[in-house]
Amino acid sequence: MPETDARDQRLFDDFVHEFGDKAFRYAYVTLHSRPDAEDVVQEAMLRMWRHVGRRGANTLSGALLFHTVTNLCRDRMRHHKRHPEDPTDLLEVTIGEEDATPLLSDSREVLDAVMRLNPPERQCILLFYYMDRSLKETAQALQVSEQVVKTRLYRARQHLKPLLQPVWKENSV
């Protein structure tokens, strides 16, 4: 039995190493707050560890992690919406110029445009394009159908076109 525990621990460590940073980037870009993103990812990893205890490390998946992170982000946003005077809001960190590069590989203008999207479209863009999730994995993480993901991606691209038009013109010169 201890060998199974050591094996599960090793598999879980590999899982955290593979998906930890991606989950943090997703939570950070969704919540716009480094402390909130850290809390969400920490809670998600704790839930994944409990999952390992119940079902084994071989049942872990990126889709399950991103589904958990998405739900925790939604909970956190709901909390901030219901409690705007909460003093923890003072801890929020805005995205600075130096933070944009490690989070997403695109320019600051692209990040700003993505951040202007409504949350459902932003989540689809982040999961599908930045986290390299498939349509199916994105749909599972967001608890919607693949068709809803396709629709949100289409609408997000339509909303991004006018926002990124000046960037495209600037780069083509």
C-alpha cells in the first residue's frame, strides 16, 4: 500500500508540475488579481489531491482541473460582486506592463482586448487558444456543450476584430 501512495504522490507532483502554471495564468487573467488567482489554484490543487485519495492519481486530467478552476473563479467573482465593500478587494493587483509577457505570449494590446470581452467569451478564448484545450475539453471545463463553445469563440473573435484592427494596421506598416 505505501508503494501505491508513493506512486500517487509522484503522479500528482507531475500533474502539478505540468498544469500548475497554466491553471494560475488562467485564474489570474480571469480574476485580474494575483492573490485571488493564487487562492483559487491552491484550492483547486487541494481538491485534486482529495480526488487522488478517493479515485487514484491515474484519474487526474487537465479538463478536471480547469473545470474546478473555472468554478472557483466564478465563485470568487460572485463573492466580489455581492460584497464590493469587502476589504480584501484592496489587495487586488492590476495587470502591469511587466506582467503581461509571462502570462500570455501576445502583445499588451491583445491582452487588453481579450480582457474587454465578457467573462464567458474570455474564458473560452483563454482555455481554447492560450491553454491549448480542445473544444471538448473547453466545453467540459465550462460545463457547456461544444456548440456553445463554438458560438462563444465565434462571437469573441467578432468582438476582437474591431478592438485589434489598430494593432494589425500598426504591425503591417
